[in-house]
Amino acid sequence: MMSFTSSTRSVPTTSAVPRHVAIIMDGNGRWANNRSLPRFAGHHRGVETVRATVKTCLECGIEYLTLFAFSSENWRRPQEEVKLLMQLFLRALKHEVKKLDRNGVCLRVVGDLSRFEPELQALIRASEQRTAHNSRLVLTIAANYGGRWDILQAVRRMLNSNPEKSDGWDESDLAPYLAMSYAPEPDLFIRTGGEQRISNFLLWQLAYSELYFTEVLWPEFDALAFEAALASYRQRERRFGRTSEQLSAGSLPAVSLTDTRIDA
Ligand code: IPE
Ligand code: IPE
Ligand code: MG
């Protein structure tokens, strides 16, 4: 299995274009409310923004795009809205996979899928298999995903991998069991819709991500709004714990933190 630099164990190399962008697509309901439309119209419109966002990523050479589509807490919404969201997900998968495949997009879905209808689960698996050979862009949809669920399932699987071992676990033991172990940590996190919170998204993986919040509602998050987020990212100084002076002194060798582990 491929492994990626952990931002806490060593200093990752970064570039002007984020390698991995993770987005909380928020504000569909308010977009619809503003137009006296049912909330669902906002979700429907949001799918078009997803299409446009994928296109921008392909054009900019962003390698990983992760979209929060349904949180583990979104089941608390009215049953009718949950039902419509599931139908929309199913329909979007059916319609888009062919085009994603043609464009070299590898589709992955992360989250506790066991709660979904068998038809949706099967379609997810089939879509993943169909696009598995692609590598131009890895598009991850987080569905029934929760950051706490992810950490817990990873810990559980890590412990099961070596039941005899009682102590001395470290980060690199856990990392392979996280739902997104196939991707580097997000460089840029974007949340549309004006709220400034993480809402149980990628809690572990966002440790050193640059955070960008915008008032723009998801259905209106167009290429220009995305470019504004990318421009903000370019201005950031990613220090990963070091000082500004160290950074301007030039490229220091990445210090490995592997030897600083404190065993009990
Ligand atoms: C985000 O938009 C989509 C999902 C959570 C599925 P919302 O539906 O949360 O929109 P607002 O926040 O009510 O405007
Ligand atoms: C977060 O949006 C989840 C998704 C976008 C899928 P919410 O709209 O559910 O978040 P809260 O409830 O406002 O924190
Ligand atoms: Mg919301």
C-alpha cells in the first residue's frame, strides 16, 4: 500500500497548487430558500457545482478532491429530505460515472456504507471498480461519513491486526486503517455557506490543512469562487510548526520526527 507523508511525523513538500482539496459543500438549503424553492432544489443544483468543481480540478492538476456529501449526523434531518438525498446520490452515480471514467477520474466513496440501501451500496462498489484504474484525479465522496467514526474504526482495526501487542502503537500504525489512507492529507479545506466549523468531517486528516471559509452558497460556488480559494491558498505560509525565519532561510532538510516517539 502506498503511504504518504504525515504532517506531524515529518514536513511534507508543498506547492502552489494544492495536491488535495477537501470541501464541505454547504448552503444548498439556503440557496433554495432564498428563491422560495424546496430545499431539494438546492441539492439538485449542487450536483452541477460538483461537476464544475471536478472540471476545475482536472484543469488545474489537483490530484485529489474530497467532497462531504452526507454526514453521519445528517440522518437527523426530516425523513423526506434524507430519502431525496439518497435518490439524488443514486441518480448522480448512475449518470456521471461514465463521464468520470472517460476523464480519468478514480471515484471512491468513504463512510459507513452499511446503512445505505443495498442497491446504492452495489452501485457504489460497481462505480469504484469501474474507475479504479484511473489516476488523473481521485474524487472521494464522503457519505455517511464522520471523522469520529473514521478514527474509531481505524483504531479498532489496528488493534485487531495485532491482538497480542498491548502498547507502543504510533501514528504510522493507525494511518493505514483510516478510510482515506489512499490519499495524502488535504492541503486545502474549503467550506461554503458561511459556517465556520468542521462538522465532524476529516478530523484526523485536517491536522495541518489550510482552512478557507466562504459565504458563497454551494450552488453558486463557480470556477471564479474556487479560484479565489486557490489564490488564498497560494498566499499561505505553511510552517508545520517551524518559524517563518526557518522557511525564508531556504529549504531545510525535512526533519524526521520518527525518533521523538515517547513510549510508555
Ligand atoms: C449541504 O447543504 C448539503 C448537505 C448537508 C447534504 P445544506 O442542506 O446543509 O444547506 P443549508 O446549510 O441548510 O443551507
Ligand atoms: C455538513 O453540513 C455536512 C455536509 C455538507 C454533508 P451540515 O449543514 O450538515 O452541517 P451543520 O449541521 O450546519 O454543522
Ligand atoms: Mg448546512
